[in-house]
Amino acid sequence: MSHELGSEARPLRVAIIGSGPSGFYAAEALLKSDPHIEVDMFERLPSPFGLVRLGVAPDHAKIKNVIKIYERIAQKDGLRYFGNVEIGSDITVDVLKKYYDVSIFANGAQSDRNLNIPGEDFSGSWPATEFVAWYNGHPDFRDIEFDFSHETAIVIGQGNVAADVCRILCKTVDELKHTDIAQHALDQLAESKIKHVYMVGRRGPVQAKFTQLEIKELGDMDDCAAIIKEEVFTFDAASQAEFDDPESKTAAKNIPTMKTIAKQNRGNASRTLHFEFCKSPVEIKGETKVESIVLEHNELTGEAFKVKARGTGATEEIPCGLVFRSVGYRGVEMPGVPFNEDWGVYPHENGRIEGEQGQYVVGWIKRGPSGVIGTNKPDSQSTIAQILEDLPTLTPCEVPDKDAIENELKARNIRPVSYEDWKKIDEAEVSLGKDIGKPREKFTRISEMLDILKK
Ligand code: NAP
């Protein structure tokens, strides 16, 4: 006799791929809903929490408090965590379909957008995403060597990631040493010779994407003078209209904060952080390594809220040894899942992946890399609502047995990390951190994490 999907006799079997905020909010919404649902969450690394652990800046400890919410969700009945299992390679999407009625992709945007300018691939030109992953102790980026022997670094983009990168480059070791920054990063930053950082935006201060708190922090570092020229506050007509509009919430807060910074006199600081507006990178110059960057000056065109940058032909060249391209994250294709190459996302209709049945999407791989952590909650909830609506039409998977996936992993010689295992790794990190005045010292190698579980 067949049982209905979502009944006590035949719970809906759901796989969530990714353990960042969107994955946890999806799990929470599923477990709160009425039907009987069993959720297995897969994570490529042994450690959970995605960008909260490996993207949020080390000096933003408060933002990481959200992990406490995810811990509560992780310990709910009905949710199992499988860390150290990569969907797409260890387990293909086709195999996943055999064991789960529904797969929810919450795997975020793991790559970065390109600038498409000459010299972008020179040594010394980095995606900001890799620098962020490096100082946060991501195992894949542990061994990158950034060359901090130069005096000038350029950060392209004016979003909150660019603000994070600037802070980490400009703060003193004393400001960072009691955070959870990876020790290898702190040691290399301690030797940094960087004196000048330029944060370059293609449009004006009204259109800058960073938010007030982040700008305020940039004006408030121990040994770095943030420099904003007064002239940038003379707006063109469209920017003025945008700033005056009550809808313009970010600029309404950002501009007064920037004006306060512009008036500061921090002449004796060892480092300077220059806010550059209306400039676009057009070329990175050098033989094989970055030696300078050419910026084209822009004028702003278009109406309020649709303001675009247009090159004027006038350029300037800034000698530098490091360039960080912080122009947005980008999703990565996964074999077996449709991909929109232009947008770097999985194409979907209200979370249901186009042309597929039983495949859904949440978070940055659904809507692109925008919004704060909390934005993911309603986003995930709306996908779950769609799944519940689709429930009567879903095709049951071939093997709904709960133990089957564990046997499959064993057969493939894959050692999954359970949530209990993770708590052991977590405790070990916290204990290592305690000895040196940090909230935790992250393990930056997967082998180190797995070694803890052998004890
Ligand atoms: P973002 O906010 O979209 O900023 C991207 C920046 O790159 C913008 O300044 C954009 O300029 C610029 N850009 C894009 N293409 C460019 C090009 N071809 N040439 C020059 N500049 C270019 O992205 P993000 O900084 O990566 O942040 C991603 C999301 O995470 C955001 O929602 C952010 O708020 C969030 N986040 C939040 C925090 C926090 O809460 N503290 C920290 C980090 C990240 P245009 O505006 O002209 O496109």
C-alpha cells in the first residue's frame, strides 16, 4: 500500500545542499511546517554556517551571534547534518534524487565577478572573495600568499565586502588580534608594508552600496586616516534628486557619515584610506605582476535611482602592488542543475528550479549575491511555501530509507561529519582560542578537523 508523501508513514525526504544562513532558514521553515518531513543537510566542509563563519569579517563578532539560532535549528529532531560531503562530486545530483523527494540548493555564490580588463590576471590582482576566505581561515584558501611588501593597495568596488577588505588591510594587529581572524593571516598582515589603500567606486557617494555602520568604522580605525574630498559632495542633478528622495535610505545615512569623516584631521596616522568616486579601472599594468592601475574618470548619466557611470576619456595611473576586485560574488554551476550563465544563479520560478521536479533553490544561488543575513529568512520561507504547495504533485524518490544515504557514503569511503562531531571540533577551536585571547582559533585544514574526531 502506498502512503502519501509528508505523512507519518512516509515522511517527505528533503536534502539541503549548503549550511549557510539560507540553508538553515530553509531547514527551520520545513521543520515548523505541518507535514512529516525529514531533512538532511549536506555541507562540503566539516564546519557549518557558510559565510557567517567564512565571510563575515573577524572584527564583526556581533553579526556571528546569529550562529546561536542555527545551532538551535541544527539540534532539532528531524534534521541531520552531513559535513565533509560535497554534492556534485562525492554524491552527484542524480544519486541525491534517488534518496530524496526534494533537493534544496542553498550553496551560495562561491566565485566572483570579473572586471574584464587587461591585466586582471596578473599576479597581485585578486578577487576580494579569496582574500576574505583567506583571512577567515577557509581551508581552500589557506595557502595563498598575498604580497604585502608594497605601499599601495587598490580595492575596486564600494560595497560592504570592499569595506571589510579595507578594514582588514588598514587596521593594526592590536585591533585584530583578539578577533577570530586566522592566525596565518594575522601573522602575514603584521608584516604588511601597506600605507595607502584606495577604495574605488565607479559611481558617486549617493550610489555607494556600503552601509552607514561600515563607513563609520572606516573613519574610526586606530592608525588609519580615512580621506574623503569635500568636492565629492557636490552632486549632479540626478544624484541630488536621489539623495533628497525619502526612499533613498542608504544615502540619507551614508552621506552625513561621510561628511563627518571628510572633516576629520588624522594627519599623524601611519596609513591612509582614500575614498575615490566616479572612477573605473580600465587596465592593470605590469610585466607579469601588478605595477599600477589605470582609472578612467566617469561622469554620471541617467535619472535618479538609475544613475550610470560613463567614461570621460580622462585617466589617471596609480602605482600599486596589490589590487582586490570586490565587485560581487557569483554562483558556480553544478553538474545536473540548470544554470543561468549570465546571472550566475540557478533559474527558478518562486524557488522551483526551472524544468525540474523536486529541485528548489534558496539564498544567493537563487537571487544573486545581495542583502544581509536576515534577507535569507523570508527568501527561504517563500521557497518552502512553494514546496508545500507542490507536495501533492511531487514524485516520490526511489529509496526513501533514512539509513540508505549513510550506507552510500560508507560505500564511497566518505567520512561524514555529524553535528555532534562538529561540536567537538568547535570546542577544540574555542579552547585553542582561549589560550591566546581569541574567541576561537579556527582549524584551517580539513585534516586538522578530522584529526580531532579520531581522539
Ligand atoms: P555589492 O554590495 O553589490 O557591491 C559591489 C560593488 O562593486 C558596488 O560598488 C558596484 O558598483 C561595484 N561594481 C560592480 N561591477 C563593477 C565594475 N564592473 N566596475 C567597477 N565597480 C563595479 O556586493 P558586495 O560588497 O560583494 O556585498 C554582497 C552582499 O553582502 C551585499 O548585500 C552586502 O551588503 C552584503 N554584506 C554585508 C556585510 C555587512 O552587513 N557588514 C558585509 C559584507 C557583505 P555599482 O553600485 O555601480 O554597481
